[in-house]
Amino acid sequence: AKEGRSAPYGDVDFCKNPEAICSSQKHKELKWIAGMFYWMESLQSYNVRGWNYMKRLHEFVDGGLQDPSFINAVSGIVNRGCHDPPCGTGEVDGLIERSGYFDSALRVLGAIPS
């Protein structure tokens, strides 16, 4: 936008206010977009100390979407940077809530029974 070209979110200065990703009332979708980017860029390629996201995802699906250790590990990666918290950065924030949200999403999608 500074260069006179149209740009998505040209009214947001992410350098001055990176928190706008989570706090923008005008562009509430930014948090979702940032989360999707993180998932595509970092989570799908996660392969640390024998824990491979894509391999574990396939195992989770093949196992009938039942093993809670999958979402717990994913929550650790997203929230703390490793699949086996506390990772030196602390416990996962909201682990129980994250697991519940994940189960709710699977139910809404019809992937597990209500």
C-alpha cells in the first residue's frame, strides 16, 4: 500500500503492530489466515526426534480418530514448539480446552459420532 498499489490489508501496518493479526476488529479473519499459514509452513513439515506430523496424522486417521495423544502433541507443537512439552518453554496453555475444541470440530465435520 505504501507504494501506491492495492494490497490486501494495506491499512494494517504489521511492522508497527504485529498484534493486529490477533486483535484486529476490522479484519477478524487475520488470525485464521495466520493459523493456516503456520499449519502449512511449519506443522505439516514437523519432523523432530522421531515425531513426524504427516506420519502421525495418517496413523491417527487410520486408527479411527481416537488417540488423544495426536492432538496433545499437535497442541504442544503449536503452543510450545515441540510435540512433547514442556519443551523448556512451559506447559501447553489450554491443553484440555484444545482437545475439547478438536473433538467438537471432528463431531461437526461428522468424522466422529456425536
